[in-house]
Amino acid sequence: MAQAQKITPRAQDFSEWYNDVIMQAELADYSPVRGCMVIRPPGYQLWELMQRALDDMFKATGHENAYFPLFIPQSFLAKEAEHVEGFAKEVALVTHTRLKATGKTGADAIIVDPDSKLEEPLVVRPTSETIIYAMFAKWIQSYRDLPLLLNQWCNVVRWELRTRMFLRTTEFLWQEGHTAHATETEAETEARKMLGVYRKFQEEWMAMPVITGVKTESEKFAGALRTFAVEALMQDNKALQAGTSHNLGQNFAKAFNVQYQTQSGGLEHVWNTSWGVSTRMIGGLIMTHSDDNGFVCPPRLAPVQVVIVPIWKSAEEQQLVLQTATRVRDELAKAGMRVKLDAREELKPGAKYFEWEAKGVPLRLEIGPRDVAAGQVMAARRTGGKAPTKLEDIGARAAAALQDVQNGLLHAARERRETRSIRGVTKAQFLEFMNGGGGFAYGGFCGSGACEAEVKHATAATIRVLPDPEFRSPEAPRTCMWCGKPSVAEAVWAQAY
Ligand SMILES: [Zn+2]
């Protein structure tokens, strides 16, 4: 009981609840470095499972992994004008390479050695377009070298003042895909394809429904021609940008002189794309599914999918239930499930239930002496519901229950999003909606950045995407929901993380 009470209810304080869920599930912890977090083993296992699934999908679409330096010469960042403007205010710089001892004690014992000043400072990568395209310039000579399809798994640093675990930290883990193509059409197809990969992963693995679309000029990536995004709606009705994919056009190719000889002998600049998702997705997963008892993890990504809790009073019963529990564990493991048998003697079953609930384990099997006698286990789902299940074919039964939980989570999240989506809004409705809790507001947009800025100022809502056809309203809006001028596209507004 004590453990569950440590989690602040969502209705009371969503942001406190979010931190409590993370701490109780031991996904991450605060670090001695301001703005940086420590990812603890359960959180890292979750990240590894995400990585594995995404990495398989990247490779299945023809990409190879590579690794580029953490440091980028400062001058590289300056080569693409929009790019430098977008990142200038949040970079960490390396200016010196040595410390020296002063002979004093305490904080003054070492100082920066002034003699070690670098001629050109190095930027700790906030993203790697510049260093990667500098290498592309060396590797790409002819049309035969295209397309070049790379991905990098790494950490990046963006100096953040207001941080939040997983959602916004100064250092975070991510992948960045970088590709070069012969034509604009190929680059556009690639950027679109990878957006589709992100959507598939987020819906089928994370059980997190997303809407897809293109960002407006003011929200696009610094240096991109077009930015596409996947956007999800969290339980507090704020949007989370869960991934982006950019058609970079020839902007970087021109800045870094990435040219190729065409089939007819001419010289052309390549067309680039870049695309990324990060540990931010873990924050999205938490805020999509978790409840007041703690973390809820979709089975496909749960580090522990099934926990078995044996229940006994006497030593005789202990032997009996452990025998059956071990057999069940082995059977589930053989069927490919990530399963744990919690046979700790110092904890009562009830305490174990709370612990595994807070840790988000999707399925708990309880086995007591009476269950053994009846040839059954009690199967309790993290998402609710407890029922006896036959020991016979337990592997298939558990697998079916996990699949059911996975489907149920996606369905519930989609329902929740739809009840917090409003279409064809007028200005008055929009203001009421944003002041009354928010969500996804669909309405006409005149295309003007000034209008976007006014809306942001008035409500803190931004255009998340101009949605793809699949997500658009049956009837296209005729006027801008804010200024009343003719609409150029339907937009989805929301307050966002
Ligand atoms: Zn307008």
C-alpha cells in the first residue's frame, strides 16, 4: 500500500504524477548534472527494446549504421545559415583541452590551463547534419554512389534551461538517419517513408496513436525544405512531437559541396533527408498509458512481460507452488516471453503486486496451493481484470492475454484522443477549447506566420501539423479559424510539450 501512495494522482498534479511514475518504476533518476538524467536499468531495457525494433525497420528499408564524431568544428555549424540560427542558442562548446593543478586545495585545486585554448572551438553535436554531410562530400562522386542511406545511434546535447525527464533534457539519446539522393522526388519519398516507419513503430509497438503531416514554415527544422512529424496526444491533452523527418532539399549539399556526376556527365548537388526519434518517446509512452498506480507498459516493449508470484504459507506449500511456478516460467520463456519468477521470501505477495504494478508489468500470474491443485493460475492484467487461467497451454494463453492488452492500450489511447479532438472550430470555440483543457483542434489556416504567432500568444497553442489526407476532416475548411481570411490548409492546433 505504502508504495502506491507515493504516486501523486494525475488529476491532482499531472507533472508530479509523471515524475512519480518514473521514480517508482525506476526508469530514470535525477543526476548531479543539472538538466541531465540517469537512465536506470528498467528504463534502459525499454530503450534497448525500442532500438532493436526500430533498427530492424531501418535495416529492412535499406539503411546501414555508422558513427560520426561527438565534436563538430564551430565553423561547420556556420555554413548553413538557417541551421546555425536554429541551434546557436543551445550549444555546448569545448574551448580548452586541459586543466592544471594549482597546488591549492578545494575547488581551486584545478583551473583551466589557458595554454590549452583551442584555435577553433568544438561544438558538442546538437544534431549531426554538418559533420555527416562534410563526409558525404568526400564519399559521393557519381550517381552510382546514390542513394546513400545511413543511420547513427548516439547522444546529442542541446543546452536546455527548463528540463523534464525524457521529454527535454540537455543530453539525450536518439537516432539520426541521414541520406543523399539524386532527385528531389527520391528525397521526398524517403522522408515520407521514414515518417511511415515511425508511425508504424509508435502505433504497433508503443500502442501510441499518432497523426502525421507537414510542419508549417515557422515550426520546421532549421535548414530543412519541409519537415514532417508524428504527433501524439498525451493524457493531459498536450501534444507530443514524437518524431520528425526532414526533406533538406539541397541546402546542406550546397553548404558542404556534396555533388555528384549525373549519368549524362553533368554535375549536380544531392538532395538530403534526415530523420530522428529519441528517448523522448519513453516520456510519450509513459504519458499515453500510465495510471495512478504507476507505469503501464505495452507488452511488446515491456522489459518484463509476465511476472509470476508464488503464494505459500508452509514450507511444504512453498515447495509445491515453486515447482509449478518454475515450470510455468520455463514454459513462457520457451515461448519467447520475457518472464520473471518473483520467489523472494522477505516480501509478502501483496507488496510484490504493488511493486510490479508500479513497474508496468503487463501480466501477473499468481500461483497458490489451491491453484496448483485446480491446475490453474490467477492471471491479473495491469490494465485491469483478474481471472483463473488453465495451466494447460499456459504459453499460448499468456501470449494471447499480452496481445489483448497490447490491442486494448492502442484502442483506449485512440478513443481518448478522439474524444479530445474537435473539428471545424471557429475562433470562439477554439478559445473555449484551449482554455477548457485543450486537445487537438482542427480548423482552417490562412498560411500566415503572423496568425500563428497571435494564436500562440493568446493560447500557447501551436500548429502541430497540417495533417495528411487520412487525418483531414471530411469537409475542407474555407476560412482561417483565427482571422477569417481564406484557408489554404486545414491545421491541427494544440498546446504542446
Ligand atoms: Zn489567419
